[in-house]
Amino acid sequence: MTGRNPPPLRSYRHGAFKTTYAQQPDGTVLVTHDDGREGRFHVDGRHIEGDLTQANRHMLYFAGGPALPDACRYRWGEVPVDLDRPSGWPEEQERALPHQLG
């Protein structure tokens, strides 16, 4: 035991398709449809098990992919923009982005 609390698991609802995408402790995403069907998926979209065999890849990544640093968490209407920088991010937020996104 490291004495640290694990990060909270993420769960998101896709209202148009009546599905819930829930991050699992093993790194997979459990997708549950309102009609009771379920499927477990890798973040990249590969089906692992369950009656539900298709899922929205963007929602899988959103629920199960890497978490953004706090400095980069904004609602879309509030996202800061710096048009003089190639990335479009202000310097402080760009420094906080994971390297694979930069």
C-alpha cells in the first residue's frame, strides 16, 4: 500500500445512444446500454467480451484514456486560445500537456 488514494474512475453518459461508458480498474471500459446489454472494450475500441460488441471510440478514449492535467481542463466555451502560438494553447497550458499531445 502506497498510502495514496487511487485516482477516481471516470464514467460518462452518451445520451443519444443511451449508453454509459465507465472506466474500470484494469484499464478497460465497460459500456452499458439502457436495455441491459453490456460490453467490455480496450480504450482503442477492441471488443473484449459481452453482448454489446460496438462502442463509440471517442467515448472509450474519453472515459478510459489518459487524464488531462488540471491546467488543461476547461469547458469548450472557456478554452483559452493564443493565436500567436503554433499549438493554439497559451504557454502555461501547453507546458502542462502530455508530450504525446504536443
